[in-house]
Amino acid sequence: MLPIAGAVWAVALVCVFVPAAAGWCVLVGAVGMLVVGVMLACGSRGMPSHAALVLVMFAAAAAVSVTALTAAPARDSAASWDGRVVEATGEVTSSASLGRDGRLWIELQLTGIGSPGAVRAASAPVRIGVDPADGFDLGAQVRVTGEAAATGSGERAALVVFASTASVDAPTSGVFAVAADVRSAFIERSVRLPEPGAGLLPGLAVGDTRAVSTELNDDMRTSGLSHLTAVSGDTVEKTGGSSALLPRSRCSPS
């Protein structure tokens, strides 16, 4: 399985960092599948015993390329709002992390974007920075207005929105609401502990780094340990995407 995984990762990296190459990757994968498939069907004597593995590699590479190719138009549409004031709606897909700029940074799956008062349907991952407030939990439907900035190749989010206003249109519900309540109760009890554990524990356990002091945050970066809260918190919140000590987008302030 290692060759298949390697091929998939290689093709995915090319498609992510060079989006224009996605179409060519689809073509190469399709042609490769066709050639190997025909040779297998004809029972060519010169075919290696691992030809089936090669066929699967081409198929996996083509599938990844198709995924990247089909996602590109929506991402490009979102990125076209670069440098403009936008109104955006969407569903929260990550836990919130507090940046050094004092904003809460959250990943959002867009349901709409446009000029203020003229929102049109859209679907793309974006990252938003809002003033600290309750309710921006995983699964919540939110609405923000602010200045947008496009990200570079390789970023998960197609756009970053520095919100001037933000509101929760519909709070999280179902299993996400239960998880949010448990998470809030855990954080409330954790912050009663002595420092620095009071600030670190929520980050290590559930990916909430809002209680981490600026001094501790800087010390962890200096020592190269800041990834611990991101990795540990993300492990617990797998259904909610990722958690990070700081906004991961290059366009968001650090």
C-alpha cells in the first residue's frame, strides 16, 4: 500500500501547490489506467506481476486530481473577493483559537458570500477572525462582515475574512451541541486549576487555546512545543477539523 499512498500524496501536492496542473494529472492518470488495463486484459507476457498495483496507483492519482480539479472553481470564486469588504455565511468546521491579534480564528465552510446585503450561494473553506464571543462552536451557522484577503497555494482556506461584525444565525445542534456543552464545562473547570496547567489543559485536551497566556504562548513557540496543543486538541476533535495555537493561514496576523 505504500506505493499507492506515495503516489496519492505526490499527486495531491502537485495539484495543491500548482492548481493548473490538476487537469494534466487527471489526463495522465486516465491514460495510465487505460494502457495498463488494456495490457492486463490482453494478458501481455511482458507485464510485470505487480501490474494490478500500478493500475490502482493510476486510479488513485486520477481520483485525487479530479477532486482537486472540481474544487478549484469554488475556491477561485471565493478568492476573487480578495481585498474587498464582504458578507459571508457558513458553518463552523473547527474549534476556535485565539490569535495574538486578540481575535478568535475559526474555519468556516461557506454557504454564501457577496457584497454586504447581496450574499450569493457559495461553497469553499474560509478562515474568519472575529471578536471573542460565545456561540462560535463546531456546527454553528454564522454570518460575518469584514475585509477579505485571498490565501496562497497550499492553504486549506481559500480566503481569510477579518470580521468587523459577526453573529450566530443558528447555534450548533444535535451531537455537536452536546459536545460543545461538555467542552465548555471541561474548560470552565480546567481554568480553576493552578497556572500554567489551567491554560494548557483545555488546549491539550480539546484544542481550546484561549486560556493560554501570551507569555506561555511565546515560550512554547521559542521551545518548539506549540504544536502540542494543536496536535493533541485535534486528536480529540477529529470530527471538527483542526485546532491550532495560532491562525494557520498566512494572511491572518500572528
